[in-house]
Amino acid sequence: MSTNKPKDISEYKKWLKDKHSVEIEVRTQTYYDSVANKIRNDFINTLLWQSLSQQIVQIGQEYYLKTKYYLLTDDQMPEIVLKPFDSFLLKTFRHNIINNNKWPDEPQNGWILPNNWFIKIKDIVRTCFVVKYLDGINFFLDKLKLLCQENALNCKIDFEAKEEGYYAAHAYVSFQSEIPKQNWDTEKVDSVIELQVTTQLQEVIRKLLHKYYEVRRKNVPSDGIKWQWDYRSDEFSANYLGHILHYVEGMIMDVRDKQEEKK
């Protein structure tokens, strides 16, 4: 069997079939969709989501009393969305192939395959809360962590700051869900929901650059010049725009805090 790295999704699907006897078919996506929908519905019915829905306005009011600024861009609960199957498969491609420094051996945390991918992929079901100011991220996360503790759910917080200019906080909430098996029986698994908390400016840039990032993620990186030195490249413009916006948000907070000190 060839040890050449698959260069795209088509080659990756062939590698899955040849090495792991995993065939990506229409029924693969159908099964994925049914499991993802079940996880989303189970999470919506948790006491955590219900409590957060009831307290979202109060949380915003507490922030306003503390800062005299509004917390959220919208007091309505955000939509809980499913990761599309193509994006899901692409994420396994990045883990198993693109970011696998031990190739052709398995990556450090093992292969992600159908027998474990509903447990290992943490953002199959996700949502995003958008706050207006940078300090709103920590404020909201503190409230979320408290609600998780009250409902005996594990909550892991991850602050992401990538060299590509991506900034956001992710809360990964674990809960038990009963999902369908391929033989139409069911099994109980520890599912994880991703609750992203980002700022208004970062949400704008994320939406603008989403398609660009998706294209870049599909490709195995070359050994050419680094993007930081290629000022004509799309990566240079897009990535540094993310860094600039994050810096601007920090400056906004600095000005806001100094104004409060003068009062």
C-alpha cells in the first residue's frame, strides 16, 4: 500500500477505504445526520440550555449594571447548528492526514474513524454567542460555567488565538446522549457541544473569511514561502486583518476603562 499522503478529499476517501475498510457513501452521511440531530435535540432538552434560555436577559442586565454597556448583540438565544457532513469529513482529513506529523503512522491521539468520530469530534453540534466587547467574553463564560456546575455538567474552556488571526473562546460542555446505532439500536455516549463566544468584530471577520479558510483547510500545505512573508497572498491580508481587529478591540477596552477611571 502506498504511503504517499492523500492530497485532497478524493484521495482521502480512497485511503480510508484501502487502509481502514471505511467506505464513504450516501448512507454514511444519512447516518451522520441522524446522530447529529439526536445530539442537538437531547442538548436542547437539557436543564442547562433551558436555564440559560431563561437567564439570558438577566445575564445581559447584570453586565449592564456593572459596565453601563450592553453585553450581547441579541438577547435571543442563538440557533444550535449542525456541522455539515462535508466539513465534518474534512476535519477528520485534517486530523488524520494534514496535521499528522507522525505520518504514515497514526497521529498522537489516534485515528478518527467511524467507530470513534462522534466522541472525538467536539463541534458536531454547536452554537455561537456574540458579545459587543472583549471583556464580555469572560463575563459570559463565568455565567456559563456556573450554570454547568449547578447542573453537574463538565465544561472545558478553550481560548483560541491562532497565528492565522483567529480569536474566539470555546466552551465544550459534556452531557450524556442516547444516539442511534447503525443497526437502529441505540447507545448512550458522552456527547460534547461547542458553545463559542466571540465579539461582534471577530464575528464579522469570521463570516467574511469563512469560505477562504474552508478552501485553505482542504489543501495539504506546501513547503514554499511562509504566508507571513508573502505580502501579495490572500493569506497575508486575511490573517493580519484578524490580528488587527483583535488589537483594535483591545484598544477599545483600554479607552473605555480609562473613561470610567476619570468619572
